[in-house]
Amino acid sequence: MKKLLAALASVLMVAVLAVSMVACSVGDPVKIIEIDLTEEEYAFILPKESPLKDTINGYIDQLNSEEGLNGVTIDDLFTADAEGTAGNLGEVLTEVPANADPDDYFVVATNADFAPFEYFQGTYFAGVDMQIAKLFAQALGQTLVIRHMNFDAIVSTVSGTAFGGDSDDGTAVPPNGTADIGMAGMTVTPLRAEAVDFTKTYYKAAQRVAVLADDTVFDGCETKEDVVAALKTLTGEVAGAAQGQTGYTYLAGDSSNTMGPDFVGYGDVFSEIKSYDTIGNAVQDLSLGRLRVVAGDKYTLAAAVEGINGSL
């Protein structure tokens, strides 16, 4: 799948992240170690046996074609977001109106704290996933409804049953209403696939780590093996990531043992692995010296670091 990833790597997201973090006048600059530590696939999630699955997969095929979906391709969406020309969705319903026919509405569950995939511009939804949601609703001839919720609740909301795979301690999270689809930069995992169906992949992801700009422990690292070796020297330090996101699983380890050898975790290294509502809040604590390292999706982490460094 073609993507202009280099453009995304340099995008400045200060305004985007202002909603999800408190701008600070103190703190130190942060840097990202520019080495991919994992490889994942992002897809959307649907209820088991959803009648929309073939249709949505067809739309994803169109987004990845030269013609696009309604003339819009995945590349177009990522490029527009990186260049700051995508805009936002404007006024969007956040619930299906009372007594309305649910078949007239396309209900999306998301967590809008994950730029460039979904985030808020003021009070409006923005981001690549949200633009795709708008395209899907238009193609289906339905009215778009976007339900913002904690990331942990998305799988349970789409599946309609309690799901504990995304919570930090495995505690089952009950559904938060209902939704036709989950669109939230969702990593494809076997555990989630037990509760929901994944669509076709639309994005290839990777995790990276961030540290203070003057931290030298990763100096000289050239491969992910080098970074792993450096991480293992941080005995007794505190790490952080956004709860439910793949960066947290990278640090804490995959308890389901289904995500592969990159996800054995560092629970025996760090004294604590803190979870945060957003990656921006984790990077803010890193800047304030409360963490030694933060892990997250490389583009979302880059946006958070740009936001923090721009506020210093």
C-alpha cells in the first residue's frame, strides 16, 4: 500500500495536540530514537458476521486504488493531513437521534487522541480515519455518527460483549453503547480477533521510543536489537505509554503471547510502566523528568514530541 510516510514524519501537530495535553512552560526537549522496533498492521473492526464486511473491504480496495473511493485515495488523505490541508469534519452527530431508524446511520466508535488517525480540531473530529469514516458513510448513503470513548471500550462496544484484552490489567470492559465499526488506529491482534472481525489492512505501523533530548543511552544504536539492548540497561527506571495502545503492550509485554517476539516486554527491567489517557500526556511527563522512556506508534509519537517541544 502506497503512503507518503516521509511527509507524515515531518508534520507539526502542535495545534492538534493542544486539546489533549496541557501546554507547559517548563520541561526539557524530547527526541525520538528513529528506529522501528516492531511491525504491525492497522485495520478497522466490525461485529462478528457483520453484513458490512464485504462492502467495507471493497471500499478499502478502492481507497488503495489509483481511482480512489469517490476520487479519494489513502495517499491523498495522509498527504492532506501531513500538509495541514485536510481540515476537519465540522458538525457531526455523536449519537443516533431518539426514535430514529438505526439503519439510516453509520455509527463509528473511536478514541480521538491518536493523531494523525483521529484527533480533535477544537470540538471537531479530524484525522485520516475520520475522513475515511465520512467517505464510508457517504458511499453507504447513511448519516455519520461518531462516538468518542476510551480506547479500551472500543472493542467491547463494537462486539457488544465485555472485552478485557485492551485494558492494562485484563479486566473486562463493558460495551459503551453500540457501533457499526471501530476506527481508531487499531492493531490487528489474534486476541481482538476473538471478539470482532477485522477488515482488510489499510496501514502498516511500527513502534518507536522517545527519551529526553540529552539522554545518551541510545547513542550509537543502529538496529532494533541495539535499542532493545539499551532498553534492558534501564533497570529501575519508569516508562510510559498510552493505555490500550500497542506502545504499552510493547513495554509491558503481550500476556496473550500472540503478537510475536518483539512483544516480550520489559516488566523485569522497569520499576513501573505507567499508562496514560493519551500519548501526548505520556510525552509531557517524559519532558518533565517523570519518565525515562515513552513508547508509541512512530507517527503519533512524532506528533506528540513536536507538540511538547513546540510548547517549551
